[in-house]
Amino acid sequence: MQIGGLQKITLIDYPGRIAATVFLIGCDFKCPWCYSSELVLPEKIKKQPRISQKEFFKFLKERKELLEGATICGGEPSINKDLPQFCKKIKKAGYLVKLDTNGSNPKMLKKLIDEKLIDYVAMDIKLPREKYQKILGRKIKIEDIEKSVKILKEGKVDYEFRTTVVPTILTKEDILEIAKWIRGAKKYFLQNFKPEKTIDPKFEKIKPYPQEYLLEIQKAISPFFEVCQVR
Ligand code: SF4
């Protein structure tokens, strides 16, 4: 595993906790609207400075009085076979662990939950089920994404689902489809799209949806969830 970035403090990333966010290099998806090309595209990954694990754990040790949690983000953290050991070390340092994932590795997700190595999961639902392969490519295994949804809905770990509502890719109808798929989940958040440094530069020119549109969708799908909000 390689660490390609560290946000030393965040009050918003880990719900209700003061946390740091660690960014792992590499992803099995290539969403054209992704803001993290330096962690996804091989030519950019080469140029991305690395942070050693030694440095990272030294930082956690020094900040123990201030921070409560660490978010492991990517790229896609679950592509790393040594993720369980990494989580274990963070927990041993006295931190809560939040995992951000695209849900492509249900086996890893289950292992982390069963071994109590993570305390919170934020899983991205990128698209309605039937659009994953069409938009993100044939290699995507939708069965894996579905399995991850099921695992989280069992409620063995605190979790949320979230969708970045990208204009030209997702409409109100698509979000309704997603809501029907994941209905009954504890928390579902809609995030507005930010047109900045996207993998496909075309998306940098796309205007985000007006907030009112997202609120209209949120109103329509709220009955499906315990908590449903626009972020
Ligand atoms: S948005 Fe997430 S899943 Fe998609 S390419 Fe970027 S890091 Fe990977």
C-alpha cells in the first residue's frame, strides 16, 4: 500500500469526530468526474509524492490528544491486500477508523467488519445498478457492489451511502432508482458535484445542479431512509 496524501485535520469527513484523512494510491474504477486523478491515473500517480507509513504513524502518535479518528480514503483503499493490518495499526494507536469505499471489494469489507477493524463506512453509490457497466466499463462487477450494499445494510458497523449527483450522468429518475435499490438503509446523502480537476476535463465545464433540485430529490426519497440529507 502506498500513501499519497494526508489531510491533518477535518471536522466534516468523519461524522461527529475530529479526524485526519489518509489517501491511498490506486483505484479499480476510473470515474470520469473523479476529483482525485493523482491517485487514479498511472501517469499522475508516478509524480505524486509519497508519505511513508512510519511518518503517518508518527503523526498519529503526536496528534493523539487532538484527533479521534482516521478516515482511509483513496483512490479505492480496498484494493490493498494489507488494508486489514493498516486498520489494525491505526486502531492500536487509539483511533476510530472510517473507510471510504466504492464497494467493489465485498470480501475485504466483510473481513474488516467481522474483525472489528473499522468503525464507520461511507460507501459511494455511483449510479443506478444498470448504469454501472455502461458508464464505468464492462470490468465493473455489479454483483460485488450489490453484495457490499447488503453487507452494510446488515448494520454490523455504522455506515452511510452517498451519491455525488453529477449533471449529464444522473437525473432525478436515476436517484429514485438508486433509492429504491438501497431503500431501508440507515443514512443516504446526496452530494453536489464540484467541477474541479476532474479525470475527464469535460466535466470541469459542467455546472452543478441548483441546490433546490437536490432538495426536491431529497424530499422525494426521504421516506426510504432513516436519514436522508443533501450535503
Ligand atoms: S471517484 Fe472514487 S472510485 Fe471513482 S475513480 Fe475516483 S477515487 Fe476511484
